[in-house]
Amino acid sequence: MTAGNPINPAAIAKTFSSRAAKTETAQPSSQRMTGSQAIVRSLEELGVTDIFGLPGGAILPTYDPLFDSEQLNHILVRHEQGAGHAAEGYAVASGKVGVAIATSGPGATNLLTAIADANMDSVPIVCITGQVSSKVIGTDAFQEADIVGMTMPITKHSFMVRDPQEIPRCLATAFRIAATGRPGPVLVDITKDAQQGMMDFSWPPTTEVRGYNPVTRGHSKQVREAAKLITEAQRPVLYVGGGMVRADASEELMKLARLINAPLVTTLTARGAFPDSDPQNLGMPGMHGTVPAVIAMQKSDLLIALGARFDDRVTGVVDEFAPGAKVIHVDVDPAEISKIRIADVPIVGDLRYVLPELTSIITEEFAAALPDLSNWWALVNRFKETFPLGYTKTEDGLGSPEYVIEKLSEISGPDAYYVTGVGQHQMWSAQFIQNEKPRHFINSAGLGTMGFSVPAAMGVKVAFPEATVWAIDGDGCFQMTNQELATCAQNNIPIKVAVINNSSLGMVRQWQNLFYDGRYSNTHLKTGMGTERIPDFVKLAEAYGCVGLRCESDDDVEATIRQALEINDRPVVVDFNVSPDALVWPMVPAGVSNDQIQIAKDISPSWDDEETA
């Protein structure tokens, strides 16, 4: 892989293995340089083009040669958490490895949330941090923090580099680990003296890691067992998780889905892995999933889990989740297999390789045995017809958040990128944005990080500068990282921000409404209509060099969105004032079976036992 070529998980394993082989036979000539120069040169050789970071004392030696790089576009963020989330957005949208850089101590610890977020959602990023000089490590030196120790539980691997000669190897290995197998974050902590010391640079380095050998091909016997189980099922459901997107296996999924004709659900991180417009797609499962998706899983006799991890937001009470279903579980991470739900047929492997083999075996050996699913589809279609997604307007006359998001999707279209924060607006976005393509719906799912949206959208826009990128945020989330609007304005990164402003911490308020007798303790933010508007988001946007717009009525939503889409020379912030009384439905209350899904407060569908047994 030469300088300037993008890093992507699909190619990186082959590239690094071939380089390792060449290194064993012929050592390339070396060049004398500092460790800091080696950092910059290594990133260039790895094909990196964009970095998000914030300088400080312990990383300052590296910022000097970075100044001279013609390949590396460094984007100066306003907070290190923003750098981490921007790297995440960049990585998820592009499929490349995202890069964030920070100094020691508080600079490094400010990356922790983004690193944990990337770990939960399997996002390939490499975080480079400066560290105090080797001789003062352990003395509580100024801005010293054991960032390697802190990140070990939330990274795939964490490196501590004290020898400048180790810099190329550690960085190349970090990229390999981040991008291969189950993607995830890797930390490379480099002491200041290692950055300043001299070393002999040569490329490529070896990247072998003892014990790290991700499995890509599924065991053929297990794949054949899965094919056999599919032919025996009368009520199968394809349970598609975020691993499908990370594996870039949407085409392979389509072929399998068409072959077996099973209903399909896409989790929060898998939205877009299969088109929402396709009749086989029942939508999102789980706590705020569609009724057809939730009930189809509950009534299924076979769950075909593909890159999914059976998290609690999908399963509800685990012991009562899909009680009559056998499980085929395919995942590249063996630690996920049978972690929550015992798999009848476990398959460790990469979906890009397992799905074609499974499809081929079914086609060649079991096609005649595929069951007639017409009765199952008749029941599933009855769920779809009886319980479609919808909403009712609130009685206070304020805007409808669902309508805003529905119109955003309709007007901006499936080619736009939608990056959400966390809370009610995230769930409404997952429900009402029409997702047709993978990697176009991006959010913080596992960790649920408020403040994710704006910096992550910034990263997406850097990866795809010509695309329309919407950050859909809540008024609570927006106040956590909106300082990155300054980064966007100064670096010509014209994202568009839709603030779904219900003047409260919406999801917390919803739980207070439903489970705490409407006692709204510390959830009123006073940012919306009829309040002090602290802050006033329109004025805040203008102060950051952005365009600020406000929409206070459903009648003005469409015109406001179109106005925002016409502005492309700077970021746009739209303050959509909506009702605080709007709630996210459907909902499975915490601690109960998915069978008790509610379509409104205290209202659950009535199931005919004979039809759904």
C-alpha cells in the first residue's frame, strides 16, 4: 500500500501480510530522522489523509514535522472528545481507519469517551497520544496520566512507545489491528523523548502480533449445518446487526435474503444494511423497534443472527426473548458467540466470506428443500398492516419531531448522511429516516454518547465533502459538543445541524413521564419556545460563524429544510422547536418481555394465540 491510498478493513490484512513476507526477504534502505518525523512519515505511508487533533506539550514535537506534510490534512478541533468522535464518523462513513491525536494527561483522557464509544460500536480508529518523557513516568509529572492502563479495557490494543525505533512498527500494527477482525479502537501512546530521539526509518515494518489471528472463513461443517437448519424452519427471521455494515456485506446479504425469502430486521447500527423500502425489511427491532420486527422475532422458530450481539436493547428480558427459536449466530468475534444467547449453530467468520458460502450451499444442495413460507409471510404482513409506524400530534400546538425528521429524510434523500446524537431524536431518526444505503445512518448505539452528533458529522463531511451531511441532535446533546461548529466554520466543513429542541432532556423526561409519575426532576433545559432560550441556538450559531435558522411550526418545516439545503458555504444550524410532550412509540419498558411492547401509554397490541403460536 503506497502513500495516499486509503486504508480499509477489506484490504488491510492482505496488504500487511504481503509486506511482512517481503520484509523477511529484503530489508529496505533506512533514513535517519526523529521519532516525530517517523510518526508523520508512517501515517503518510499508511495512506492517511485526514487527522483530527489538538496539540499540547507532550505531543508538540510531532506537530512540528506535521506542519510540513503535504499529504496529511490536520483539522484542529476545539476539544479532544470532538477529535475522537470526528475520527469515528470519518471511519464509519468511509470504511477507512479514523485518526485522532492528542497530548498527554487531560488531552488523552478527553479521548476516553470516544474510544469507549468506538469500542462498543466496533469502529476502527487509531488514537495517538503524547506522553511525558520516559525518565519521569511514574513521578506524577505535569500532565502525566496512565492512558495505556485506562484504555486497556476499552481498546483492541494499547501501545506504549518509549523507543523511537518502534514507532513505525507500532503504528502499522495499530492500523492492522484496528481494521481487521472485529474493527475497533487502538491507542498508541508515545513518550516525548521517543518523539525527540533519533531513529532509522524504513518501510514497511513487520506487523505480526502473537496470538492475533482473526478468523475470516467460517467452518464449512458449521455453514452446512446452518443451511440445513434454514431448510427446516417455518418462521425464520434474519437478525442483522452492525457487523454487516462493518463487513461491507450488504450485497451478500441481499442474495441470501432473496434466496431464503425470510423476513429481516436491522438493528440501530445496521440501519441501511438492507433497504427500508424492501418489503422483506420489517425495520428496527428492540425497545423502540417496530411492532412487526419485535413480534416476528418473538414468534420465530429460527433467528439467523448476522453480525449482531443480542444486546439488551434488542432482547428485553433475555430468558423470554424469541423463546421458540433456534439460533444460527455468525460473527467475526468469537467472544460474541453464545455470550448472551446460546447458539445452536455457531459460526466464527467474516460475513463477506460466510454469507456467499452459505448461499452457495443452500443453492447447490438444499434449494429443493427450502420451505414454503407463505403462511409465515401472511402473519408478518398482517403485523405490518395492523401496526405501521406512525405518530399523533401533541395537544400543545408545538411542532412534531417525527414530522421534522420525516421531512428531512424525504427532502434530503437517501444519498445524504444522517448522524444522530442520543435520546428521543435518535430513536425517531432510526424510525422515520428512510435508510436505503449502508454507512449513511450513523449514531452512538452501544455507549449512547450524548454529544456524538456534531463532531461525528464533521468527520463524515471531511470524508465526503460533496455530500449533504445532517447532524440530527437534541438540545441537550447539542450543548455538549457544539464548540466544534467553530472547527467546521473555520475549515470549510459545511455540515447542517437539525436541533430537535424540546427544551428538555427528552428521553429522561419520557421515562419520568411513564415511570416516575411525571415528576420532571432536573430535565427542563429552557432552550425552547416560551422559555428564556438559554442559549439562543440561532444567536449561538451566528457567533460561531454559521447560519442560524429557527422553525416553530410544522407549517414551516419543509421551507426551512429547503432553505438550509441551499446554503453550502458555511455550516447551518436549524432550531426546530418541538413539543416536550412527544414520546417515542412503540416502546418495550425496561425489565419486561418484548411480548409486552406498547404502542401508546399502557396500550399493548392484543395477539391471537392461534395465529401467532
